[in-house]
Amino acid sequence: MAAQRQAKIHTASYAYSRFNVLAKDLENAKELFKIAGDRVFVGVMVKNFPTNEAAIQQVKSYQAAGIQVSVGLGAGDPAMWKRVAEVSKETLPPHVNQVFPASGYTLGCLDNENTLINALVEPSGEVGKVYITTGPESKKIKDKVSCEAAATLLAEIGLNSIKFYPIKGDSKISEVAAMVKAAVKCGITTFEPTGGLTVENVHKVVQVCIDQGAKRVIPHLYTSLVNKENGKTEVEKLKTLIQMTWG
């Protein structure tokens, strides 16, 4: 199962980036997709909806318009983990954000090789060490594990992507590099840095991921792209992102 998923998902032989962004509404999502196409995932955060059904309807409306959806928690709230799994099971989006302890559960719920599911790992402040206790209860326990241990566990589960949050822009760049290196060693070549990323600092972060062997980097840029006056993600900022190139 894990090998089949990995073969299905990792089709590129070169490193590239795909951006995970928000949209105010369907029209804004259409604008973004028109500009970026398959270079963008548009996030639907379950926390923003009163019920699973409301979130499901939003996802389906985006999917009907051909938009690639990323189902997420909302503000990284681990209490939303089960709702993420349930909404994703009903909609089978191409991308799902999940906390580490619930990533295997979500993988089993979907049983869908076309969905990329990540697992949230938190930097610890020490290079080479991370927190995998990112669930609603486990987050209270701050025991560090090695990047190698975290990556090995995820590889055994069958996960193909690691979400690293919060990196606070590029302030934790050495920790990012260590986690990517360990992930790639275990065969996990998709990496998702997030937390404080902007048009100005994202290039450096993605380049570090690529330098450590990541084949696909999915940086999450949320509020930094949003126009504070109208709540829309700005098309011009997305244009700038997709024009970026990496060595």
C-alpha cells in the first residue's frame, strides 16, 4: 500500500514547488487557480465551518470548479483532527493536513492513493530534534525525538509528506534542513514548511529543502498573501510566487 502510494504520488524526477494558499470564497479561488493551475492548493480549514457538512459542501463546490483543494485543521488546531479525517473521507481531496498522531488513522480512512496526506511535526529549538506530539492531548508533552526517529515512524506508517510548523519565516532554517535530510533518507521526499512564510522569505526556505534532497516542496503561505481590506488572497502575490525558480 505505502509503496503504491509513493509510486503514484511522486512522479516528478526534478525538484519543484507547489503553493498552499487560502481563498476568501469560490470566486477568489477561481482567480488563483486561473493564475497558478496545478501549482496551487487552495485550503479549506474545517475549523471555519460550524459542521462537517458545511465544510464538505465548500470542498465540493471548489472541486466542481476544478480547483485542487487542501483540507486543513484551521490555525493548526489539533482538536480538529477527526473532522479533517471525516471531511476528507467524504471528498477525497488531493491534499490533506493532519497532526502526527492522527496521520495513520487518516491514511486508513481514505485508503486513496491519489490523496497526499502530511503529518505535522514541530521544531523543538534544537537542530536534529523535533516534537511529534502534535495532537490535542499529546501537545502538552514536550519530549524531543530525533529527526531520524520521526521520519522513520512516518515512513513505516506509509506517509509521504512532512509538514514542519511553525518555522517562523526562515528563523528555523537549520532545523528545517535537518528534518528534510532525515526525511529524504527514509524515502519521504515531499516537505511542507509553514509558519510565517512570505513572498520575501519563501525562496530561501524552499531552496534549503531542495538542497537537502526534497523533490517536492509545498510551502504554506496564508495570511501573508491576504489583502487585509477585502480578505482576498492577492493574485499578484501568487504570480510572484509561481515565477520563482530554484537551483
